[in-house]
Amino acid sequence: MDVLDAVRRKAWDSRFYRAPQQTPAVPTMLTPEEGVMLSWLGEHGFTGEGAVVELGCFLGGSTVKLASGLARSRRPWTLHTYDRFRIDEPNKERFLYRNGYPRFEGEDMYPLFLQHIEPFAANIVAHRGDVEDHPWTSGPIEILFVDLAKTVDIHNFVLDSFFTSLIPGRSIVVQQDYLHHQTPWLIATMELLHPKLELVSWTRNHSVLFFCHEAITASDLDRARYERLERRDVVQLFRSARERFPFEFQREMVAQALDTYRASPQADKSYMLRASEAPPRLSPYAAPVWTPSAIRRSATRWVSARLGRLRRLARR
């Protein structure tokens, strides 16, 4: 199978692909399509040439999806997963207690994670704590799933520590927060790393997949620093990124992220960004934006049209 071609065609969306099922299902923030995509990627996108790395796993939903696919690849594999393994009370209520889990004190969810990954535990290495405390030192990376770049600082660490280990002509990067309004640094940086990292596919919501064509160097990453970009450059990068999607849904997701960025261009943490409920400016369904210049242009057109009509009447 040509993996790159299959990823471009979203081969996980085949009517005949059956992802492994987990019973009971592990609570997750992923969409069902994202889970199937990760299972497919583990099964068909892994050759054993490099490691598989998961940055952000929450309760282990994405971990189990990746691991179940890797287990079916019939190749030796190890999955490195990174998380703080902490959960607050609102998320306990939303993801655990509503699903029948017993109540517990404190924020430590690592025992639950171990429970969820138990069938694959022998092949999983969990790195507990802040990802910045665990720089990557284990060689080439073949599959990199990123779901923790919620701040510019963490995003920069991920770039510096993991991206230079990607394998040209082989590695696939999944940016889970790409189609989301609260992480503009992902869109800007990945656009700057094109064409070495090419946007090749996506799920309907959230995840976007990139293929590594050339080695990512420290100088590449230095040029792609989000915090050094001028506002006009970020806007142009968003416009370029939007054009890479052929369908309106994803184009509007990028446009919404751009509107959110415009409202808070200095924000460097996802919680500092809030999306508008209105259609984004670049959407064909957006309402007109009545700025002073737009009002002047509209008034000028109205006056010109009326004067033209009066002149025609005068000539009769």
C-alpha cells in the first residue's frame, strides 16, 4: 500500500475498513472519525522505521486507538505517550461520572489510564508530567500525534524536541487542534513549514495530517517562530492555509480561527481565545461588516446610482 496516497484518500473512511473495537469504550474528546483514523494509521501507516509518539492522551482514548492499530500491524512496536495525567472536577463529571465511573478524590487520573491501556501496556511507555520535562532522545519518529500544544511555549517545545526527529519520506504528523479556533500558532507554523511538511489530509473536525518530505532543521523552526510574526503575516498565513482545503466546512474552521486571532492577536494560551458565534468574515454566509470605509463606499455607490438615473431622466 502507498501510505501517502492512502492518507490523501482518507482510506480510513472506507466502507470496508473495520477499526478494532474497545469494550468498554474509553472516554475521549476525539470524534469517532478521529478514533478510526488513528487506528488505521497505527495499522497501515507504521512500518517500524521509527517510533510512535502521542503528545496528550487524556484518559487513554487516543492511546488505545493507536495501540489497537499498531497491534494489528504485525510489526514490533512501542508507543510513547505524554501527559500530565491530571483531571479537574468538571471533566470528571463530563467524562467519568456520567459514564458510570465511581467518584474519587484528587486530580490523579493515571490509575484510570493504566486500567484503560491494560491490553497493550507492555508496549506503551508513559511519560508523566509536563512535556517540557521530557525532551525526546529516542531516535527517529514515524508517527507523531500532537494534542497538547495549547500554549505557544508548549508548541515551541514540541517543535524543537520532536520535529527534528521526523523521517523524510516517511513520517506523518497529526495536529489534533489544527481545525480549532483556539490554537492559531498551529496554523501559522505549519504553513511556514510547508512544503517540507505538506498538509495531505484531515478529519471533518479538528485533526489535520501532514507528511514529512524533507528533514526539519533547527533553522526551519527558528524561521517559523509564531511569536516573532507580524500580525499581517499571520493573517496571510491563515489565508494561504485556508486555500489548502477544498471543502467549505474546513475552510470556515480556518476562517473562524483567523477571526478569533484578530480579536486577541497577543494571546499565547488557548483559554485566552474566544470564538464568535457569527459566521467568519471569509465565509460566503458572513454578514456584511459595516466599517466606516464600507459605509462610505456604500453611500458613494448609492449616490452615483441616483445621479445616473437623474441624468438619464433629464435626457428624455
